[in-house]
Amino acid sequence: MMTMDLRYTAEDEAFRATARAWLAENTPREPLRTVAGKKAWHRRLYEAGYLGMGWPKAYGGREARPLEQAIVVEEMARANAPASINWAGLGLVGPTLIHHGSDAQRERYLRNILLGDEVWCQLYSEPNAGSDLAALQCRAEIDGDEFVVNGQK
């Protein structure tokens, strides 16, 4: 029978202390009300090593263990720190490009996602559909070398 030791290691506790101290010093004291302010906070988080943590180093990440990522989430919640403006880019688009994108796509998008220079989102709600994806009416049609979107989001 295998047993698991679920206690934090000294290394984990040191990492937590570092993250906690950084957040205590750097968390904005006032709400971030502008896109520029939210992007600046995103960049500060990335430059401190707290965004894209699990991404490969080759693509700007730290190859952090899941536990380190969880520690940062816990400490951000503890500090009441604002979340990144680019959650969709970091959590959906970036990992998809890392695993399935072309080299050109990775080159074009990954750094901009990490730096917050480009912000990604999901557009799945519509005025007459809400979150009922089967009722969506908006369509994107290929017109030459571009897409034309017909409808509202």
C-alpha cells in the first residue's frame, strides 16, 4: 500500500512566503478601473513569475509544478489581489497553441498573451440566446481571405 505525504515541503513554504511577500508589497490598494491599469497589473504578475507558470520555459513559462501554481492562487486570494485580465489567453488559448499550434502561431501569440499585450475572450452569449449554445444565431462566413461575422455578441 502506498501512502502520500500531503504536507508542504520546506521549499513549498519558502515559495509561499516569497509569493505572499511580493503580493503584500505589490497588490494594488484601489480597484483597477481601466484596461491600462489591468494590463499593467497583468504584466507585473508575469514579470514576477506568477502567470504562465506551468507553461514550458521555451514559451515564456516557468514549468512550475501544479502545487506551486495552487500556492499562488491561494496567496492571491489571501491578498485579495486582482486576477489577470487575460484568463482566457492564459488558460485556454495559450495551452492550445503550445500543444497544437504551428511554430508561426506560437511565435505570433504566446509572448503577447503572457505580457498582456493582447487580451483574449470567449464570445458565446447572444441577446436572444444567453448561454444556450444551441440557440446561437451569429455566424462567421469565409469571404475571400477573411471571416465576416453576422450577428450580435
